[in-house]
Amino acid sequence: MQYMKEFSSPKTTEYTDNTEKLQLEKYIARAAEGDTDGIAELYIHTQSSVYGFALSILKNAADAEDVMHDTYVRIFSYAGSYKPRGNPMPWILEITKNLAFMLLRKKKRSQPMQDEILSNSVSHADFSEQVTEELSVTQAMMTLGQEERQIVTLHAVTGLKHREIAKLLDMPLATVLSKYNRAIKKMKKVLGG
């Protein structure tokens, strides 16, 4: 399956290019000066990663969208305190993580992502091959534990390196690597690979 290939090998994303990382830092610097176009550009280039990470924590699309929106509001407010480190994605995702966990604590509940995706797909009656594959990957992701799901999402969607994920999630690198490899094996087994 094409989706499994994306999870099993490091995905080349916009964040692996140093010039793109520097560009993201420039957007943050512009936002620090009050330039709304800077935050808009940052949003365009990072929104899928922020949303994917929030969704991996919250397991609810509406909540993930709310956290994504709040993340960019927070970035705009605190852009002046950002210290350039060569890659702003860990800083951005740290904000996302904090906001997501604040929301979970506030709600003290979590709605399973699988039910929402299945109900949306049934209501749209779109059973194309791509949707079926996406649902299969989603179901495979749901067999993973929370940390495994976050690690796979961060690596596959955002392109963060395992050491960056370890720092972001405050875990030893060896733990991140073993959880990632175990998660990929679980997903392959569920997907029949």
C-alpha cells in the first residue's frame, strides 16, 4: 500500500530543507514585528503538521482544529520570545502539545477519532480506493498506543527526526526509536504487510 511506504521510510518534507527551516524562522520574526502576513505564511507552511500532531493527541477533528487555530494565535503573541535555533518546528509543536493537553484537561474526555472518521466517510458515501486506504491506515493507527501514534505522526507528517521527537516528547531517543519501530510493525501487521 502506498500509505505504508510513507510510514516505513522517512518522509522528505518541507522541514528537511535548511532553507525552508530558515524561511519559517523569518516568518516568525515577521510575526514578532506584528506582520500578519508573516503568521499567515507560517500557517500555510506548517498547518498540516500542527493539525496532524494535535489530532494525534486529541483524537477529535474539531478539537484539533481549535488547537491549531489557538497555536497560531499563541505563536503570533509570543513570536518575539522565539530564539532562532535553526528549526522552529519543535517550538511550534511544543505550543501545540501544551494547548492540546490543556484542552484535554479542560474537557476531561476524548472522543475516539475512528468513530468520527467512519461517520464522516459514510455520510459522504465516498468509498473510492484512496478513502478505503486512508481508513485502513487510520484503523491501523488506532491500534497504536498514544505515544506510538504521536511518534509516527511526528515522523511521517512533520518529518521531524527521531532525536527532535525525543526532545519534544521528553523521552530518551532509544525509547522513541523502539516505539516507532514497534508501531510500524503493528501497522504492517494490521494492513496485511
